[in-house]
Amino acid sequence: MHAQEEDKLTHTYVKYDNLQDALNNRDSAKYLDLSKTKLTQIPEQVFQLANLEVLIVNKNKLTSIPNEISKLQHLRELHAVNNKIKVIPSTINALTQLKVLNLNQ
């Protein structure tokens, strides 16, 4: 497991960079970094992480953000830099805690 302490938005998180490790700790997983993992879509299992606050999927091959993103009601930051995202669902509006949406190419 590559977990490390990280201070982000004045919160302390355990940073998971492995989906299985985050799923094994789904109740406490708040920070997941799946950057540079050659994803073509965000894995469905990510949406089981109900307490997730930060999701980073930079430098993958994503073309859209799925509707299921709305299941992450505690999400504060979504970083999907250097992807090919062309579709952002209207369900993202349900994320009332979202403060950072970074989709830069």
C-alpha cells in the first residue's frame, strides 16, 4: 500500500493510489489518486467510496465523467487533468461540496 499523510484543504488525508486499498478502507477513504493508470473510464468501484473528498485521475485516457459521479456526495475536489474529456454530466451539479473541478488539457 502506498498511503501517505497529506494536508489538503486544511484536512489530513490518507492518500490512496491503489483502488483496492481504498475499497478495503472504504469508510475512511477520502483521497484517491489514480493518475497515470491508463484508465479509459473511472472504475465503477470508485463510486462505492461514499466518503471520498478528493479524486485525482490525471494523465489517463478518459473521455467523459460518468453520471455516477453524483454518488460521491462528499467530493470536494475532482482533478482530471491531461485527459480527453468531452462530456461532463449534469449530475455533477448534485455535488454541493465540490469546490475544485480541474479538467485542464
